[in-house]
Amino acid sequence: MQGGFLRCRFFCWQWGGRYPELIRSDQAFVPKDPRILKFIMANLDRQTTSKLDQLCINTIRTLAMDAVQQAKSGHPGAPMALAPVAHILWDRYLRHNPANPQWPNRDRFVLSGGHGSMLLYSLLHLTGYDLALDELKRFRQWGSRTPGHPEYGLTPGVEVTTGPLGQGLATSVGMAIAERWLATHFNHPGHTIVDYRTYAICGDGDMMEGVASEAASLAGHLGLNKLTWIYDNNGITIEGHTHLAFSEDVATRFLAYKWNVQHVGDANDLPALAKAIEAARKETHRPSLIIVDSHIGFGAPNKQDSHGAHGEPLGEEEIKLTKERYGWPPDAKFLVPDEVSEHMRKALARGREGEAEWNNKFEAYAAAFPALAADWNCLQSGDLPAGWDKDIPVFPTDPKGLASRESSGKVLNAVARNVPWLVGGAADLAPSTKTLINGAADFAKGFYGGRNFHFGIREHAMTAICNGMAVSKLRPYGSGFLIFSDYAKPALRLSALMELPVIQVFTHDSIGVGEDGPTHQPIEQLVALRAIPHMIVIRPADANEVSEAWRVAMEQKRNPVCLIMSRQALPTLDRSQYAAASGLRRGAYIMADTGDVPEIILIGTGSEVPICLEAFEKLKAEGVKARVVSMPSFELFEYQPREYRDEVLPPTVRKRLAVEAGTSLGWRRYVGLDGAIIARSHFGASAPLKDLLKQFGFTCENVYESAKALLAGKPVPGAGKD
């Protein structure tokens, strides 16, 4: 009877809303009313797993076991447990084309628990992706296409980079959002070219990470019904059983998030799994969570249901015993039976047929809507429409000026007019970050064509969701205060690792926040962002540098960009007197110069460039040969040839003074041992802006006096330490 109860659990969750009298015991969900139990049992599908299905499942399991053992590193337990779940999904429901992993209308599959990567690699190999068996044999080795955790852009069929738990789930929400937006924007009656689903497999670790909760909350709020998460409820983490730290009722939590929740009591029950997936596909108003009870390291006689099956090879003897339990040749390694290969590679024929059918649809669509078809092709290629930057403003000289967050909002709207798929929003701060697209609707449940996104106070999820939107070919941006980039850091790192052209607009960039005080005044955040490989960080000095910064950001195809904007007004510089703002695209450029080989170079970013220029004018009036360099982006500057960098910062000029309202860390490379840095080596304070600038030395007078001291070989007053 216990098997009956286990199979009953799926129905209890699926029908929980209709039958509130269902109750839960530790072993099963048991109906109070025996009539309900009789009804459920009468409707159970008695179909058993076919021998071919079981052979495919065990092939997936043994490939994972063998690869991890050969690498002497990895996580075999999750693939062994989840092989039936993954097989039923990929074999019966997932729409994809192994011959073309980038087919636009494919279903998306995300393995959020990336430590179980051999599950995905086995599926990719068996279904016909360009991933040879030899690559599985080289799992986790130098130069292989099968790294320890799946990497986007390296392995065909891997939709996103996963590994840090929770990230894959949050990214999948971005992918589901993109599908809804693309369908709303491009589809027309009789011409549906966007219609795909997003699936993710996750585990206990994903459920514990806050980013998954943030993303799940937003997904439920938006009613993303084409999103399905399958939760591997095996109760084991690295330290042992999850009861050590995790005892919440996940199902109830997700019901509160407004998800459709189902429960399958046995990961090996293919009919129950099929029913759950079919029910999720029929859901029209909510995302779906399918909780699947599984046994980590299924079949391993000494390691099943233990943390020993989680993060280490099983060992040769345990593998032999496990294979015997599977009815598998115990000494065979990387065995793929012919009938398994023949069956699973039918995915190639299905995929080619599905894509060919879609191509015919798109051909008819292009004839009916040529302009939209051109936009579609442009979007898919990562290109920008002709004339995309034609409305970007040139700002007139203005001593009072604008906060760069203000000018950024104007430029954003100028770009958005000509790039329809530029979409984004803020973590509940759009009025402050100036990131609303004027006249555009909100992206909301029931209307998915809006371009303004309200991510709520969820910086981490916002950034990961933007990653999912970017892999789906949209051009997303997120925004928040620079101090809160700390909350987004893991997802920012993955933006860079995946080389996605996501734009983040971070405002309130310094002690210029003023009275809000040190909790809101960023000090170390700039250097933290600059430390991320492939990330481009740009801190513009005035409105016209902001225009150029947006141009650079939009032109990127493989680099994320962080635009760092001020809260306070910055003067719009007189470009007839100083160099053109187009120099920004080279990272650093000579803003002002006496025309001779300089005795001293003042280097600034953002709001500190204007005070460097004031100090320059005073030095120039005294006959000092000086130069001001605006350095909005370290990264863009480092991309330049050595000749250009030496032209801007001549190696023979050793007197250099850098000025930036943040930590001094990272500046020594540009000022050298003989230079000095005016920066902040401590946290800020709560006070009016003018008082803070004076107290912390970010004034023309202090820059001027520091430059004079440097020229005289004296200690520089107020210079920060690095």
C-alpha cells in the first residue's frame, strides 16, 4: 500500500485546492475521506516504465558515474537520482534541435544545480548535440567542453552558466520573461513565431539561496505560466541531511508565491512525472513547481541517501555494485547501448522537423510583416537598428549642469526610441535612477509587452533576470544605487563570465549622497566592479560623457557595462575649451593641456573631473605645465594600444595626482610610486554635500594644494592611502 501512497502524493498536491481535506503525514499525503482515496487510486495510471526507458535512464546514470570516477572529481549523486526526471522531460516534452542549439523557438532547459553537470552532458551527448563521448571521458579536464559546472558559450546546448546555487533559477525567470515579451511584441493572429517554454531543474541548495526566493516571488507575481521548475527533493547537502538547517515547507511557500505546486513522491515514477509535466504545460496563469522526492546516488548500496554521494566519486567498487543493481555490465565504462543511441537520437529528426516547420512559419511571417521580421533578425544577430543613436543629445555648456543620473535618463530615452528591444527597470528606484522609458507601458501580468520593469527591492534577482533576458537576445538594463551593487555582485560576475551585454545603471555614486550617510555612500564598490574580468565600468564626468557612455554600452556584444552616475549636479563642460567627449570611448583622454610636456598630470573620474579642471586653471595661471586626464573607464583604457596610453600618460611624467571619491585601491598603477591619490580610505558621514566635500578634501583648493606639494616634493596633504 505504501507504493500507492507514494503515487498518491502527486494527486494530492495537484488537487490540493479542490480537496482541502487532504492532510500530510511524514511518509505521505493521506486523504481523510476514504472516498477521495478510492477516487484517486481508481485514476492512477498503472503504466510501468518500459525496458527501453529504463535502459536510457541507466545509461545516463552510468555515464555520470564513470565520468566523475575517471575525473576523480565531481558530483555523481544528483545525476543518478534525476536521470528519470531528465529523461522523461527531454524524451517526451522538450522541444529542441540538437543540430542547431540556437534555434530561436526551442524550449529552454536550465540545470540550476550545476554541480550535477554530468546529467546535462549525458543528455546532450545522447540526443545528438556536438558533444562527443570523448568529451564526457575528459570531464573536468583542461581544454574539454565538459567543465565541472556548465558554461554558456562553451558547450553546445548549455543555455546559461550555472554553479552558484540559485542563479540558474533566477536566470530562468529572465528567460521566461523574455519569451512573454517577445511573443507579445512579435506574434500576430495567425502568425505565431514565439512560443516556447522554460524548464529548470533545481535542488535543496537552490531553494535555500535567497536569490531563488526573490525570483520565485516575482515570477509568481507576473504569472509566468510557461515557466516550470522541477525541485529535486533529496534532503542531502554537503554537510549531511537538510534537517541540519532547512525544515520549511517549500510547497506552502510556493503556493504563497502564487505558483502551481505539484508533488511526485518517487523520481522513478515516470507516469506520475509525465502527469505533473503535462499539468504544468496546461497551466495558464501561474508558473509551476514540481516537487520530486528522489534518492541521491540512487542504486548505490552503500552511498544512496548520504552526503557521500553528493560531492565525490563513488569509488570503483561501489560503482561495480551499483551497476550490478542496475543490471549493467559491472566492468563496462562509458557504455551506450545501440538501442539507447538509436532512440535518444530521434531528437535530431524531431528537432529538424520542428525547426523546418518554424522556418516555414517565419517565411510567411516575414512576407506579412517585413518590418517586424527585419527587427527579429536584427535582434537575433545582436545588431542594432540603423540610426539607433540618431537622437542621442549633445548637451550645451552649462555651469550649473545636470546630475549624470538626469542626463543618463535623457539619453536612455533617446536610445529607447530607436531600439524597441531595449527594456529594463530598477529595484524599486526608477524615480531616483531615472530609468523609466517615457510613454512606455509597464511589463505586468496580463500585459507582457511593456518595456518598464518593476523588479521590486530585489537587486540580486533583478541582475540575474537581466542575464536571462540577455541570453534570450533582448537588450536589458537594470538599475539601483551603487551601494546596492553589493547585493547584485554574484549575478554581475555571471554577466561577465557569460559575456552578456547587460547594462547596469548605478547612481548615487559617492559621498555625494550626502545626508543619507555612510550606509548609502559607496566607497569600495567601484573597485569591486572594476575587479570583475570582462566588466566595463564607466563613470562619466558630465552630460556629454554620459551620451558617449551609452553609445559604448549599446555597442557591446560580449561585455556587460556598469554606468556609474551621480546624484548631484555636474557642470556640463565647455567642449570648445576642453577636448570632445568622444574621447570617453578610449577609456581616458586628455581633457585639458597647456600644450607642453606636462610637469604634472591630474587624473579624475566622474564628479572629480570638474574640480581637477578648476585646479588646472589655477596652476596654468601660475605658469605650471599641467594636464588634466578624464579617465571614466579603466577597462576601456587598458584595451587601447600602448602608444595611445603612453601619449595620455607619458612614462616620463612621474608627478601624477589621481582624484576619485572612493577607495584609492587600483589607482597606484596609474600614478606610480612618485604620484599621489586623493581618495577615501574610510567610510563617509551624514552631512550636507558641501560639508562632506570640504571635510574629505574633494575641493579645487585641496587638489591645487596637493598638486603644488607634489611638485615641490613635499608630503601631499589629504591624500588617501592605498
